[in-house]
Amino acid sequence: MDILTTIQLGEVEVPNSTLAVMIFFSSFTFLAVGISSFKLYKSLIGSEENK
């Protein structure tokens, strides 16, 4: 697989490396928001059990 291969998105050619970076940062953001939401939900449940 050639790393310099481009993918045609309409009239725009996007290199595979650019797509890989975009997928990495999108996945990282999705995981960070998921973990943050889980911790927030867990702390909410924990505070209700202490009442």
C-alpha cells in the first residue's frame, strides 16, 4: 500500500495520511467524550447513593 495514494472526494483529492490523521483525532475525541461522560454519570450516581 502506497502511503502517498490519494482518495477522490468529489473534486478534491485527499491523501491517505490526511484521512488517517482525521480518523485518529476523531476516534480520540469520541473516546475522550465517552470517558468524561461515563465519569460524570458515575459521580452523579455515587452522590445519590450517599444521601
